[in-house]
Amino acid sequence: MHRAIDKLKTKAELLLIDGNRFNPYPNIPYECIIKGDAKFMSIAAASILAKTYRDDIMTELDLKSPKYHWKNNKGYPTKQHRKAIARFGPNKHHRKSFQLLPIRLILSL
């Protein structure tokens, strides 16, 4: 999120964050809003744009690495995607900040 803020052409006066966690950005106040996309039109619009953009990226990733079944998971790992991670390991596009494989899946493979 910080990288996106860095690219803004004007300085934001306030950051509205959908959720309950945010690493503060220097010199810009923020407010975390749980279920913010249901409470603020601006957050809802940003959410739609972000998801559409992410879905396009997932479609492109699927063309490059179909073994991970990116087009089916759209950023939320399906069982098929998790099995591919277990079989082939994560690649550079997997978010390392997320638990890629739950222990129960590893034990069941």
C-alpha cells in the first residue's frame, strides 16, 4: 500500500483503510475501517478497481504458469492451487506474508 501512496501525484489528506491493520505512512493521517467497502463509496470503488486489476494479473499469471491454476483462485487460494504450491513450491508471485499452505493440507498430501 505504501508503494501505491508513493505514486500519488498529490499528497493525500487522509487515508481510509479497509480493514483493521495498516502500517502508518509518514505524515499522512489514516483511519482503519472494518468492512469499509460497505460504509464508504470511495472504498467500495477502490475495492472494485483493485479486484478487477488483480483478476487481470491472475489471468496473465495463469498463461505464464498454468500449473498453479491462477485463473481459478483470483488471489484466494483454491485447494487445487495449494496442492500445486505443495508440489512445485511457491514462485516469485506468491505473497510470502501469507501462510501459503496450512499444516492440515501438508499432512494430508
